[in-house]
Amino acid sequence: MKIAINGCGIGGPTLAWWLKKYGHEPVLFEKAPAPREGGYVIDFWGTGYDIAEKMGVLPELKKDAYLIERVQTVTSGGWTTSSMSTKGFRDLTNGRYMSIARSDLARHLLNACGSIETHFGTSVIGVEDQGGEVSVQLSDGTEQDFDLVIGADGLHSKVRELAFGSQEQFEKHIGFYVAAYVLDGYQPRDELTYITHTKPGRQIARVALRDDQTLFLLTFTKDLLSQSPVDEASEKAVLREIYKDMGWEADAILSRMDEVRDIYFDRVSQIRMPDWTKGRVALLGDAAACASLLAGEGTGLAMTEAYILAGELHKTRGDYHVAFKSYQDRLHSYVTQKQDGALSFAGFFAPKNWFWLVVRDISLNLTSVPYLGKQLLASSFKSDLHLPDYSAA
């Protein structure tokens, strides 16, 4: 089958790789003019890690990975209030755990796609399911026919809007906004440490990257935002206003924002849909069931959904009616559980008052207590999902 995939982030290239392996003809479309660079660092483990290994990209990922050793919180004066070793993460995953820039993961997945037809600067803007095929309108003014269309185009999915309706029907606001950007030559650097400073409703985090770069992640509650920014200049103005009295290194971090040419700024939301498929259209990744940027496992979920969607199409010999149903039946409740867990975890980034901030720091310190620490972390790494083996289908 010839299958259009809108989105060239994590889920799209993963799906394309498996579809090609099973003999289909995937075509990737991406609105951005080129592969995205920079962006935030993600934790990578679980089924996503397993799928990367099956795809043969794990050795390349390890070259770009960061083996973060510690999560540390500090006061306005820089005094440490809590410190957590990440050794427990690696122990609970049998060493199958890494941190990596999302853009690096996406780049390696796309490189693995090799000769798969890929169009940057072109995206799906119209979908007409004609029963026997799908007519797709593209942003370059052309039309093409496909057997299936897959929306792997993120939280603000265009394919979801076209096939299922407006985002407002499915979006659940978690109550936070987040911004991320990278600076060159920032000092000080704390190598292999994720270091944060938090006040009620606000957090600044930084982590040292290669090539003398530092990534900053700013998280704040939506009640601190009086008006949504409309462009990059207003995004920077909002951040300066919200963090102007933050203390610690906030002034130094904010003073250099004019150097930033690519800032990520968005509300933190989940997408909750009763159905991920409609006719010959299916969604995956954040387009179908965004757990939120703060959940920590969105990339792994997207890769898992891509693997299973491609596998079910292979298993059913292209009977998309059966494959789409099996895809959702296998994953919907599992992903919903992950979304529910993410709601409770979001408060880690910006506790809404001093009480919960102190509770968070105490909890982080308790992870250093033998046996107790492992029990506290275990639920975060628990997975009831086992990847099916589609190789014999």
C-alpha cells in the first residue's frame, strides 16, 4: 500500500521504517523546511529503546546520548536542597536507559529510513476519504492519492483537525506552559547534572550539552500568563516578566535570550480521544494521545504506536479495518494509564505552593535511601506492555 505520513519527528520515521520493511510504500511529509535541530533533552528507555534496537539505530543513539548522573535542586543562593542519583534509573532498566536530545533521536530515525521518499517544506492540508483511496491535498499545491493517511504531526496535528475536528474537542490542559532553548558558552556548567531552581508555580532547569552548549527548560503555571504570546518576541517578553524576580541565575539566563533564534514555547496539554482511526486515516504519537511534554515518555510511546500500527497492517495483509482496530485495542488503555500517571508527575516541575515544593525535595532525597529509593522509583518504570513479534506474520 502507498501510505502518506504527515510528520517527520519521532513516530513518522519509525512508522515509515517498519512499513517499508513489510513491503509497503510510505511517503513522509514535513511542514518544516529541514530536520529540526536543538530542542529539549528526553529520557529514553522501555519499549522505545527496544524498538530502536530492533531498527539497528541503538549504537548511533548511544554515541549522542548523555548519561546524566544526578538531578539536583538549589535555592536562590545556589545551596542544594535535594539531590538524586540516576543510578536507580539504570538499575531498574538493566542499563537500558539514556538521555538524548529529541532532535538527535529524530535525526537517527530519519537516517535509518534511507531511500524512503521524504518531502520537507510540504505538508498535508486536505484529506478526502473516497472509500477506495484517500485524496490528499499538499501545501505545495499538488494532490496525490494514497491508500492510507497517517497523522504523526504532533500535539497540534493538522491531520487530526481534518479528519476528526478541532483540537479543542480533545485537548486537556494540564495547567502549565513550557519554554526551551539553548545558549552557547553559558557559565557555570554542571556536567551530567540536571539542575533546577524552583519557586511556587515556576521552575528553571539547565543541563550542560556538548560543544559548550547549555539547554534551559522553563516551566510555569498558566495563571502566571495574562495573555498568550503571538510570536517569538512576545514569548521572550513573557518569560522575562514571569521570571524577573526568580533569583539564582535567572537574570543571567534571561539577559541572553536575545541570542536565541529558535525557542520552543507551548502550553502543556494532553490529547484524549475515544478513537484514533477514522476510515482510511489513523493517528499516532502526540497527534493521537499526547501524554504531555512533562510526562517523560512521549517519544517511547510514539515509537511503540508506530511499531504496532505497522505490525498490525503486516499481520492482516493490509486489511486496514482489522489492523486499525487491533492497533487501538492493544494500546488505548495502556496509553491512557500513562497519561493518568503524567498528571500526577507534572507537579514535580512547578509545585503550586511551598508545601508541595518541600514534599518534592524530601521525596527526591528519599530516593537515596537503600531499598526505599528503588520502591519510590519503580512505578515510573513499570510497563505492562510486551511488544508483539510480527516477524512471522
